Amino acid sequence: MKKCFALAGIAMMAMGMTFAQGAQEASMASSADANKLVLDGMAPSGDLEIFSWWAGDEGPALAAMVADYEGKNPDVNLINATVTGGSGVNAKAVLKTRMLNNDPPESFQVHAGQELIGTWVDSNRMYDLTPIFEDQGWMDAFPSDLIDLIGTDDGIWSVPVCVHKSNVAWYIPANLKKWGVTVPTTLDEFFMVADKLQAQGIIPLSMGQTWTATENWENVALATLGPDDYNNLWNGKLAWTDPKVVKIWENFGKLLMYTNKDSSSLSWQQATDMVVNGQAAFNWHGDWAAGYMMTTLGLEPGTGFGWANTPGTDGVFQFLSDSFGIPLGCKNLDAAISWVEECGSKSGQDAFNPLKGSIAARTDTDLSLYSAYSQSAAKDFANDVIVGSLAHGVVANEGFMNDFSSVIEQFMSSKDANQAAAACAEIAASNGMN
């Protein structure tokens, strides 16, 4: 089994709103021991505010975990504070304002990797959860590579709830048969299939707003570079202006010719609906789309919808993980501790993940509870090369991610590959990623 997380060598840097300066000014971070968590064994009670972007169609999975938690903690009043918007595009902005105003929730959702470390840990805003991991026996319950993504030399900073795969091509088997096409396995095959689909008036690839375009870009990047050079792009060994990287933008520009023109106005669910309704043939998206199609639309995996690796990425699992941490200054620390214990528990993860379309972050999950899709994803995660997602905070800090969205939007208008590559070199430098 080859685990190949794309993190080594990435320099850490606090971001756009100068979190490091804010942390220095915040009284809660004035003590060197402020983030040292002490477990007092007190039964939790009172209000517990959990902050996430799992609303709407992603809400049932969170509700299942909340129900499991409430059954264990009857004296806690759980306040489910969600902010709608896929991938946390709106929630993160609200959270930043609250954190800088020293008004944090008890616990908040954050992507494992650089989004967590480079944003909140480097700015000294989080509790070290190592005592919880040791108390709960989680050092053996979670893969060591995953713990590395949520840890530094100074501690462990969040609890992973799930593992998602982002390089998945979704389709409806009956529709492909009707249109006389098969699932492409390379980018060149996709472009040939796309021409055949367009000739029949079918949109080859549905796409939503900018962050889903970033998902498509990272899938093209992985197909164009392969996993080794994809990793080298994030660890500084491959320059953004290298011809190989310019080729990514050229391929992405070609891909955009086969997408819907109204993508900027669509949610990820609406882009998925285009495939389900027969307007489009494929959607490249993370496997929360499986949760949506199963839980909201009632489709059966394998017959109602099908899946494959995005073209050119067979044998690779493009990874992300949602996690929850505890911010310094939260009002009810005992309740916060009890929530992250729920997030890492077997019962909590096995309540949440089957509905979400993800697999559990724990290694001892009961796979009999999971769909045919999730069982296949678990097998892939155990055997494939693992690389990190850009769109979901694994390989780059939030400053780079925000700037990259602007580069994507500009490229979608200009289609200038060299200009986009040069712009990425600049934002990598400005966000400490050289």
C-alpha cells in the first residue's frame, strides 16, 4: 500500500486577514500554555454550539451524528449552527469574523491539512487535542498518515470525521448506453467521447460555481502530471511555470469547451442534477455527490448511478477529510470536548458517513453499514496512491486557495495558459508556498 500525501516541504504562513497578528493581540493566546487541554472528567451540560457548512442536502448525515451525541449527553443543549454554501465558501468567511472578534463556537468544521494548520494552528487559535486522542485510544484507531495531516510537532489539532474522494466521475449507466458511449479512462478518450456527446446535443461535463471548477482543475492536473509530479507541484519541486504545468491549463481550457455555460450560477447539487436528469453525461465531483444521490434523490448505487475515477487518475485516490477542532476561548469547554469525542467515536462516524457518501476516518468501521459505492471507496483508500485535494484544503493554505479562485475565474474568461501559470507562481510566493 503506497501512501503519498502531498504535504512535505510546504511552508506554513498565516493568511489574508493577518491571523498571526490577531492571535498576538488576543488575550486568550497570551499564555504559552493557553492551548494545553486538560481533561477534568466533568459530565458536559449547558449550551454547545457546533459550526459547519453541512446544511440542506448534507444535513441528514450531521443530524444522524447529532442524534447519536444527544443520546449520550442528555444535559447538553446542542446548537447546530450551519452556514449554507458548498465546501464552506460562506461558512469560512463567517468563522473568520467570529474568530477575530474572539467569539468562537465550541467547535467548528475545518478541512484537515493546510486549511487547518496554515490558518488556525499557525495563528495559535486552537486547543491541542492530544490528551483526547490518548485518552480515547485514537492513536491506533486512525491511520498515522491522517494524524500527520491534523498534527504538528506541538500537538494534534482536530478530529477527522470522514474521508472523501474528490476524483470521481459520476454518470447514469442507462444514459451512457442510450447515447452509445462508455466511461473514458484518459483525458484524450474523454475529449473524443465529449465530441460524440455534443453531436447529440448532450453536455459532456456538468460544472457548478468556482470551487467546483477548482475540483475539475485539480483532476485535470492529476491526469496531466501523474501523482508524483502532482505532489511536486505542492512541495515546491515543480515550478508553476514549468511546461508540464502550463499543459494543465491548456487541458483545462479544452475541458471547459465541454461544460455548461451557466456553471457560475449553479450549486454542486444542481450540477449533479444535470446528470441525473439527462442534460449532461458526467459530473466530476467529490463523493458527497453519492450521499446526495442516495439520501436526497433515492438512487441506488450501481444501477441508479455509476462512478469511476476521473479520466487519467486510475489507481489514485484524491483525498480530503472534514474534521472538528476546539478553538481557544470557547465558552463551554467540557461540552466541546464531548463533541469532538463524538466526532471520533465509532458510533458517531458510522452514523454520519453512510448518509454522507464518505467513508469513516477510523480503521475499525463497520463496512456492512455502507453502500456499494462507499465500500469501493474504502478499498481504493486502502490500496491506491493517496494525494491531497487543493479545493478542499489539504495541499495549500487558505490564502493560496482564495487567490487561486481568482486565477480560475480569470482563466475562464481569458483561456491564457501561460498567464494563469505565471499568476499561480506569484500567489504561491505571496502565500509562502515556494
